[in-house]
Amino acid sequence: MDSNDCEKPFGYDAFRRECMSHTVLEMLASKWVYLVVSALRSGKRRHGELARKVEGITPKMLTQTLRVLERDGLLRREIFPVIPPKVEYELTDLGRNLADLLNQIRVWSERHAPDIKRARAEALAASEGVEKQYLAEV
């Protein structure tokens, strides 16, 4: 093991900042990584298709995200020698493995969105009640 490895069953410990798995987790925590990997789950896509699928992502952020995913072995970029240039992106086996896990998170978030919405509303109402009580006392 090199100096960045840690004492855990797989040789890594994401709780340790200097550990390689910590940086992997940091990359995975990006909403853009999540959304791009999820968008590629159904198969190959071109840059423009991804931009339309992933609402709100800027062209610069999409390009940066694709580069990170390619660097980390999660997607493959294929360039076709045509004019205008044609580039397609698809998940590697590693990327498809990740996409399956991310799909479970997406399903959970969609299933529990009403619960989260209700909890947020209750928290807001409670905080407004505390604020009103404070103002009445002042």
C-alpha cells in the first residue's frame, strides 16, 4: 500500500482526509456527477443531449464534469472523425456499477420527497413560531 492508503478492509478509509477514498467520495458528492452519470445510464449521449437532459448545468460545468468522469474511469469518450465533430459519451463498466447505486438514491429521493417537503415546512413553521415568540417578548 502506498502512503495514501489506510487501514481498512479494502485498504481505504473515507473518513481520513488524506485517504484516496476521501477524494473519490468528494467527487461523488457533486450533484452534477450524480446527474450526468444518471443521464448516461440509458446509453450513449452527445454533449448537447446531456446539456438538455441535465437542466441547469452550464456548458462549462458539463465539460468539467465529463472530464472528471473520464479521468476517473467512469465514462468513455468517443470522437468520430467527421465534420462537424461528433463526440459521444458512455459509461464504462465501473460507471454502470455506480449508476446502479445512484439509481437507488434517485428512487429513494423521489419516494421520500413528500416526507422531506413536509419536514421542511414543519421546521420553517417552528422557526417562525420561535421568532414570533421572541419578538413578542422584546
